[in-house]
Amino acid sequence: MTSNLLHNTRFHACATCCHFEAVKTPANMMYRCRRLGFETNPSYRFNCWDPKDNVRKLMEKEQVNEHDRNG
């Protein structure tokens, strides 16, 4: 999968990144990037995005299905 395809997908968001971490505190939920150490939001998008394995598999499956339809 090319870099361009990775960043032009409906799955591209912090919540689907392998570095995303959700931590429940007594007051609320805190979302952060373990790699960068910054607080983030699940829907934010950054170019450093690295999809989780299950997301990568869904993207590959979707790409195969799209190829079969256009075929």
C-alpha cells in the first residue's frame, strides 16, 4: 500500500493509529499519542499516522473489493 493511499482513506484518524492511547481518569477520558506524548482527539488527522494492524487489514480488504468491482 502506498503512502498516498494510507493518508487518503476514511480510516485515517488518531483513534485508528497504533500510537493512540485512551486513558480514563476520575474526571474524564484523556486521549494521547504515545509516540509524540501529546494530548489529541480521536478524530484528529496527522501525517505521522500509522494504522493499527486490524485497520490495515480492513483497508486492504476494502481495496481488494474495490478492485473486484471495477475489474
